Amino acid sequence: MENSFFIYAQQANVIKIERLHLCSWEFNNNSSLVEFGFEVSKESLHTESLTISLFIPWVESSCETKDLYEKLSIADNSRFIFNDSINESKYLKNNTSSLGVIHKFSDRNELCILPAKVEINEDKIVTATLNLQSYHELKDEPKPNIYFRFWIRPSAPFISMRKRG
């Protein structure tokens, strides 16, 4: 169970996760990262904010986290993550890239990439909170699904199960 992840949201706000990306990295310097990416259905976005929590047994308050919005707002990086060419990108609000960006892909539906505030609670809970106000002010119809991604650096050098033999 040490490598199990449990995802939950507020009971009053049922969400549909269209796509979940989990990517673990182990490096030669005895460190590792685990990336979590969530594509959330536009039909689930009725409130001004969205909170998704994860129970991760190995998470400690000393673990470092980083939201990957800045990287994914760049078309070349998103092209790599989603394995698709990007035809056009536009910001949710003119003249500011900090609130969100919409990527229009060649072979898949467009996605709204949003920044997330990621926090670790003492009780092994990681919480990602997204401000959806600019998304709801978007005039485009239909609205795209949203996507956010972050990483956690475990305090242990590896999270993989090591077996001798």
C-alpha cells in the first residue's frame, strides 16, 4: 500500500477525471520525482474553485512540490506531454499568462491549462486548488476541459519497490 494513491474531491462537487497522468522519475543522484497530471471534464466545473486531494502514504510535510503550469503554458512543452502538435495558444485573459492558457491541438480537443496551488498536509494529504474564475469568464463555447500538473519530490531516495534476487 506504500505505492497506492487515493484521489478524492468534495462530496458536494462530484468531478469527472477524463485523464490521469502519473509519471515517476528516479535519478542517478539518489533522488526521485512523481508527477501527477489531471484532465478534468468541463461538465464538472460549476464552482469558482476546484479542489482535488490525494492520499499518498509516503508524503511528508518536508516533501517539495511544484506546480508545472509555467512549463505547460509553453506550447513546445505541452506538445511533448500530450504527444500532439499545437496549432494555436491563447491566454484566458489578454496580456497575462498567469491565469491560464488554452492550447488548440491538431488531433485532440483543446485544453485549458491552469495553475494550481499545491499543499501538503501533515496527514499525508496533498491538495491541489485551482481558481476557475477566469475559466468561467471565458466566452468561448463549448468550453474546453481543464488540465493541471505538478510534481512531488519524495524525501526517500526511491519510491519503487526494490527486491533482491
